[in-house]
Amino acid sequence: MSIEIEHVNKRFGHFVAVDNVSLSLPAGQLTALLGPSGSGKTTLLRIIAGLEHADSGRIRFHGEDATDVHVSRRGVGFVFQHYALFKHMTVFDNVAYGLTVKPRRLRPGKAEIRRRVMELLELVQLDWTAHRLPSQLSGGQRQRIALARALAVEPKVLLLDEPFGALDAQVRAELRRWLRRLHDDIHLTTVFVTHDQEEALEVSDRIVVMNQGRVEQEGTPEAVYDHPVNPFVFSFLGQVNLFHARVQDGQARIGDLALPMAAPDHQPEGDGLAYVRPHDIEILAEDDGQGALAAVIQGITVVGPTARLELKVAGGKDLIHAELPKTQLAPLGLSPGMKTWVRPVNSRVFVGHRNQN
Ligand code: ATP
């Protein structure tokens, strides 16, 4: 079921938590609401759920106005970061709960409840835990049970608010891959709140980047990562290096160095900042005469297959960061203290922006 959000506003006192948000979330897709703390993601999710009422604007599910429909009638399932399972109920009873509290005429029979619960426990690969108590499960397993419980009432929309936020990094990474596979199986329209850009990039079909209650950009993970529309989105989606740059006659330059630009069309002219990702900085052991900035390597850190370099560019005040496969360190003979040349191979210049540092 698609979700349409039209000009939704929400204030708490004078504080604007959601500022005129309009979005169309396609049916069957997993959409991440991504943004820093306080950007309004949870408030927007709660408005979609019907747990919070917007001051103005409409919410439609598959074209039908749901703005004033009570949460219990919206057909939504939730999982929150600290989703409290009932401690004294078994896993089976927790998952069955939503079915057993249905009005009598809608309540499935005992055998049907049993069949559905076991099917869901198999779906989340925890059927062997049916008779355990939540306290006998790990945090990651509990969140999978919370998901099974949310799915038990056959929601048309699944809403997840930082569901893996309280778990450690490794379990979190496993669970997000698991969620992606689960979504590929069941294709339920899902909205997922996260402040973790890696999680959003890895898991979702679409990303909505939020900041200060507004939508900065929405699109596929590739589109928002490769073609960020403004400095906020560029910086929020990954590490960046900033260089003073000038755009003139359709050419961007850092000093004398001509820059290839990711989005040369419609580029306004003037002074601004070039944004360059660490993996878009090429390191040269020798000056090849084709334009590069002289730099000295300050430090090298190897993390898994990747080498991260910190470099001081001649005349620049901030250190810059570059990333390359660690297998290239030896052929280039790179080591700390060495003089090298760096060349941005992809960049985006935002004219009119100044470095805050
Ligand atoms: P986080 O990741 O920290 O939860 P978020 O992007 O989900 O952030 P929201 O939880 O939607 O942000 O909150 C947006 C802003 O609205 C915050 O500054 C928060 O303090 C404020 N806010 C949220 N709920 C209420 C409330 N019930 N009363 C007053 N202020 C609120």
C-alpha cells in the first residue's frame, strides 16, 4: 500500500518538528527516513502511524484519506528501538497477542492462531524459541520476535523506529541484512527511521534525508549518495573533504587545478566549496604533469581491505582524508612523512558556501 504525505506540519509549542513535508512512498518498498537527532523522523513516523496528529496536512494510504483514522484501524505494525515484549509471556504468546485481543468476530480460532504464529516464527527463523521467555533471548532475537509480533496482525504498512539502535554493531549489521532479505520475501510497504547513513544505504530502496523538520532530498540510495543536491546531504551521507574552489567559464578550479565535476550542468559561477569524498581522491607518488596538489602524508590507518590516509595539502589548513585499497600502498611506496600529489577525480562544487571552520 502506498503512503502519501501531503503538506504535513507539526509543532510542539513554538518548536517546528515537521515543516511542510510532502512525500509519496511507493507500495512494497522499504523507505528509510534518515537524518540527525531531532530532525523530525520519529514525529513523522508517528504521524503516519496515527500515534500523533498533524497540525495540518493529510496522510493517505493508497489514495484513501487516513488523516483522522484511529491508529487501531490504520492497519500498521510497529517496532521501536526498545520494544518491550511482555516479559512474563512466552515468545509464542507474545507473537499471538495481537490476534488474541481482536474482537471476537475477527479473532481466528486457536488452531489458526497456532498455525500463523508458527509460520511467523519460521519467517524470522526463531521457531525453536516458541516456549522461551524473552529474557532467555539475545537482544537481536528479541527484535526479530518484536517484528514477528508486528506482522501477526497482517499490517498493510510496517513502521520501524531505529529497531536495531540498541544493539551492538555486529548484531546490528547482521539484522539489517536479515531485514533486507525478509523484505525481499514479503514486500510489505515499510518505513524505517535511522540516523545511520550506512544502515540507510545498505537496507533501503529509497532514502528520505531529513533535517530540521524538512525533507532535504529523496531518492534511491545511489541517487542521494552520488548526486546530493546540497552540502547538508553530501556531508550527512559520508565523509567529505572541503576545498576552496572557483567556478568560472563552466570550469571549476582549486587554485590552478581544474576539477572534474559530478554535476557540471546548471552550475552557477563564483567562489564556493568543492566537496570530495575520500575515495574520490587519487594519490600519485610522482607528479604526472596533468594537474595535482602537492601534499604530505601525515598518517596511514589500515581498516580491513582499505587504507585511510591523512594528508596535509600545501597551503591548506585542514587535513584531508583519502581512501584507497590497501594493496596499492606498497606499489605506490606510500608511508607517513612522504611527499605525494593528490587529485580529486570527482567533486561537487557548491557556489556561495564558505567553510565554517
Ligand atoms: P531522534 O533520532 O533523536 O529521535 P528524530 O529525528 O526522530 O530524532 P523527533 O523525535 O521527531 O526527531 O523530534 C523532533 C523534535 O521535536 C525534537 O527536537 C524533539 O525534542 C521534539 N519533540 C518530539 N516530541 C515532542 C513532544 N511530545 N513534546 C515536545 N517536543 C517534542
